[in-house]
Amino acid sequence: MMAELTKWVVEDINRTTPNLAAIHKFSMGDRAGLRFENFLQEYQVDLISHAISKIGIEYYEGDDKAGNIVRKGKLGPNFFRFKSDHGEYFRRARIFEKVFEERILALVNFFPRVQEVASKMFSLGHAVAEHQGRNMMNFTVRMLPEAPIHRDWMPGENTGLSFAPQISEQFAWNIYLKTPKSGGQTRIYKERDPALAGKGNDYFEVAPRVGDLIIFRTTQAHSVMPSDGERLTLSGFFGTTPEKLLFWV
């Protein structure tokens, strides 16, 4: 990476001595992302991972943001998969809300902590996003071996979701439960246009580490590098609005 680009980094945040300056710079768009170290303790990761193994991951062939058909592993629906069938998304959401509540969050109630971290970052309250009176999913479990260069921007995807026009910025959050033997880094580009992002060295790669929480702007072009082994995360989005943060997946 070029010397003058060293500030485009994912800053490590330690829970005992949080780097408030780095958090502020990220909120202003001057950092690639934040990594909250040991957000989940080892025993919490083990509890959640065991619960997920008992429920079971669903594997399917689906399209990615580059238009390719790839094999994905998911537990719980994400809207991108069902963007052409809102009814099926919300049908599954109601099922998995209960499954997640009873079999994962009852063991380790991590999601309110994710919301709290994000709320403090922007000094805003938080809520799960709604569409026509129905709650979106708050998170999903994702087995993702790699992903091409893309960006995620709900208001620009013509989804028909009622809350989308309120969003001014969009972020992804990922908590790592299992990491591959090698690879699997998230590459975050300073360029927003995916068509231009791969043509330069203006990016930062952050390696997955079990128990860490990583937050970054999804309007930056980003990708997941190919991995050797399983890469399992708890994942979701949140967006800023004038009144509060909205969470969905």
C-alpha cells in the first residue's frame, strides 16, 4: 500500500482503552473501518457456534452483486436474496426471529451490544427497520468464502422498502465466529465505484479474527478475498437517519 494512503486503515478498538479519536475519524469518513477486538469472548463464540451447528446452515446457489452464481451458506434470510419476493422474505423473517431469539440470543444476547456500539458512535438512538409495519431481520448467520468487488447501498437498489429513502449512510457489521486457515480478508477501497476500485492500490485489508466485530461503510467498494476454509460470521447492516440508526439484513 502506498505510503500516503496509510491513514486509510481499519483501526483496532480495545474495550479497556477505546480509541475515541479513531472512532470519531471513522464516523467522519476518514478511516476505512473499525475493529472492536474480542467483542465476544471465547466461551460466547463457542456457545453461539454450537447453537448454529444444531440448527444447521442452509446452502444454496444464488447470485452475487457482480451477477455471478455462487454457492452461499446462510441461516436466516437476507433481503438481497428475496428482493423480488418480499412476502417470502418476511415469512422467513418471522420464523427465524423466533429461532434466533430462543436458540442463540437466549444464550448470548450480543445484538443489543452491537446496537449500543453503533449508537454511541453517532450519538443516535437505534431500532430495527420496518417496512409497512413489519420488522426486518436484525442479523443473519453467513458462511461466505469470498465476494467480488461491490458496494451495498439500499436507497440506490430500487428495493421498494419504505424506510430506504430515510437512509443517509449505510454500514455493515460482522462478528467472526470461525475463520479460514488462510485468506478471507475484507478489502475496503477508498474508491466508491466498484468499476474503478480494482484499478489501484487505494485499499486496506483487514484479516478475520475470531470474536472481533468489524464495522465499515458499505458505500465504499469492498470485497472478500478467497479463503481456504470456513468463514462464519454474524452479519447485518445499519443506516443513519436524522432521528436514529436503523438495523436490517
